[in-house]
Amino acid sequence: MIKLFINLIFLTSIFCHFALANDADYSKSLKLFESGSLIVDIRNKSEWQETGVIPGSKLVQMLTPAMTLRNDFINDLISVIGDDKSIKAGIICKSGGRSSATVAMLKEKGYKNIYNMTEGIVGDETKTGWITRGYPIVSCGSECN
């Protein structure tokens, strides 16, 4: 029984490390942006219009207006990211939840350097967010109409 417990602890720690390995905190998120890495914003159009977007970011809606996963989301995302599985990119949403799920989906497809920008654009009660930190933001252009 003790051996089983130790194995469970070991496997859990490995899983947690793997799951968190591609998280980018506020500092790493800013470095991704400043280095010119691809940033993909997966929020919906109304969110882009409400807050603005990161300059130069690509916009790919993850959810339908009914808040369900868009059937063509992954295909649209990969068409923006490209086929190079070693590309370095950041994925951002409102507060890090949708982007975390997206990074997991891309990891399953073999992408190795895709990062979840964990604080998101707005953040939540535990995370500050891109805008509140005063990081660059611009109004959403024609892609938001």
C-alpha cells in the first residue's frame, strides 16, 4: 500500500510538472511579446472590442456565441501558428483558463514551445492581467467587426 501511495505521488508530481511546464507568468509573457514571438488571442470578438488586443497579436475565436468550442477552432489556430512544431508562441485569453486548455490541445498535436499566458488580458481575483500591469494594448481593428 505504501509503495502504491509513493508511486501515485511520484506520477502526480510528474504530471503537474508536465502540465505547468509551458506556463508563462507575467514576466515571461512580456518577454514573449517583446521578443516578437507570435501571440494568439483566443477570446471572442466582444471581448476584443471591450478591452482591445495586444499589438500584433493574431485573433482566433475559441468559442461560439453560445460558449461552446468552435468545430474549426484547432484547424483555424494551426493555420495561424503554422506547421512548424518548434515555433515559439503565446496563447492568451481573459484570465488563463481557455488558453491553458488550448496549450494542452496543441501539446497533443506535437507543438513544444507554445505558452499559456497565465494571467490573461484581464486577469481575475487571483491574477493581475496584462492590461492592469500596463502592458501594451491597442484598439481592435477591422478583424473585430
